[in-house]
Amino acid sequence: MRHPQDLLSGYVDGALSAHEAAEVAAHLAECPSCRETVSDLRALRRLLAAVPPPDPDPELLARLLQVDPGTRRHRLNVPRWLAVAAATALLAVVSARVSHLPPASGPVVRELREHARLATHAPLNDLGLASFLSAILQEPVEDNP
Amino acid sequence: MEAEAGALASQGAGTEDAQAEFSRLVEAHWRSAYRFAYRLTGNPEEAADLVQEAAEEAFRAFSRFRPGTRFDRWWLRILYNSFVDRTRRQRRQSYVPLDDLSGDMRVTASWADPEAALEQQLDGPVQRALDALPPEFRAVVVLVDLEGLSYEDAARVLRCPPGTVRSRLHRGRLALREWLRGYVDALRRGELG
């Protein structure tokens, strides 16, 4: 039998089937290095079991019992620098697109340039969106009931 | 209209019952949640924060908790998920690759006074060794060797097959054996505990 590897931990924990345990025991009888490992694992288990449990601050329980999902603080864990970088990159792309528009040769292009400029100054807010929609929709959007 | 008001009232009562039941369960199990969180994070403040985050998460998901199953295991599972999310976000820490156990991360122990309070000496070195383990190995060792869970229960908390628990546990233990060699040898010589 090859070295039983993690079966050794299972053996020490008494977590093997009878068949597996018998196999490991047979291997241990002739393998000093695995016997050594088993003794170490037993000692390590005793060591870890002897570590004192940490004492929680009783104030934590009071906090836990006041759990209210409504008051949970908002966690959007994007680092500030990353948010700034992303916004800058987006703006740069939008500006580049605007400046690379063809010269206003016709009324449609002129209108599109105008809306694009507006949307760049007010990106993704209602003004920019309304402007964009009014450019692409057939019907006027502002004065709908 | 009246029927609607009645339905709302009974829903309110159900919510209150659920809240009371949730509080009872949290009170019964917060210490074990804290121990797990403390050994995972190695830090009291972060552990408390993690427990609270997991409690909030558990409260929101409480309708999905099946009465009669073990709340502590369910809560630990939520806690472990939160912990994994955190470690993914942080990524600052570097762990010792378990293939290289010869590394310089050996925890050295002084045995000038082996009779001195063993327990107090243990916490620091063991926690430092746990901190150096990759998180998924650390979690298994903590659940099985410190908290005394069976492989099956640990597998439920960590959402992995029991066979994975056994292999991670074994590799984690082999690493700890090297890093805590001084203590392991002293225990085997019968000088401790």
C-alpha cells in the first residue's frame, strides 16, 4: 500500500470505514514514517484542543439582538480611487466620441452632436437621458401626459 | 378591507414570532459564531464585525431556515460565506503555500519553563500559525480541531464534500505540525498537557 496520506488524519479522527481503518492499520505496522505522522497528528490534535476559546465582548450580543435589516449600513466596497478612475475613464471615452463626431453637415448630425454634448455635461442624469431619448424617439418625450 | 387588515395583523404577529425566535437562537449560538470568526480573522474587532454581518444576513434569510435543523451550522455557513467574500475583496494577506513547508514561517517556541501556564502561551503561536494557512484550510482545521465538528458537519458549513474536508484538514495539519513543531514534540515527550 502507498502512504495513505489524508487517510491518516481520518484514522486519527476515527472517521474511516472499518475497511479503510484496517488497511491503514496494516500499513502502519510496516511504515515507521507514517507511524511518526500519526503520533504527530495526535499530539497536534491535543495541542489545538487545548487552545483557550476567545472571550467575546458581551456588548456584541446586545448589538446582535438589535439586528434590523432596515438599518444595515450600505456596503458597496469599491475603493474610492477605483470609482474615480472608472468615472474618469468613462468621461474620457464619451468626450473622445463627441469630439470625433463628423463635422455638422446636416441637421440630423448637428442635432446628435448637440445632444451628445449635453449628455457629456450631464452624464446619466435625467437631463442627459431625456436629451438622448428625445433624439432617438419619434415622439416627443417631455410633454407626454 | 377588514380581511386585509386582519391578514396584515397576523403577518405582523408572525414577524414578531420570527424575531423572537431569531433572538433566542442568536443568544444560544453567538459564542460559537464568535469563536469561529475569531479564529478565521485572528482579530477581535474584525471577528465581531463578521459575526454581526452574518447575523444580519441570517436575519434577512431567516424565512429560509428550516426549523428542526441546526441553526448554529446554518449561521456558521453564512458567516463563512461572508468571510470568503471579505478575503476575496482584501487580497492583501499572503499565505504560505502548503507545498512549501520548509518556509521561514516556523513558529519558534521557547521551552525555558514548560510548567508555565500552557494555555496562555498557546493562543498566540497557534493563531499566528492559523493565520498563515490559506483560508479554506484554516476554516477546516478550526471547525474540526478547535470546534470539534464532524467531517460531515464541517462539510455542510463549508459547502464541500466530506472528502474535501479530510484532504484539506490533513494538509492543514501537516503545515501546522511543522510550524508548531516545538509544541508538538514537547507534547509527545509528555512535557506538556
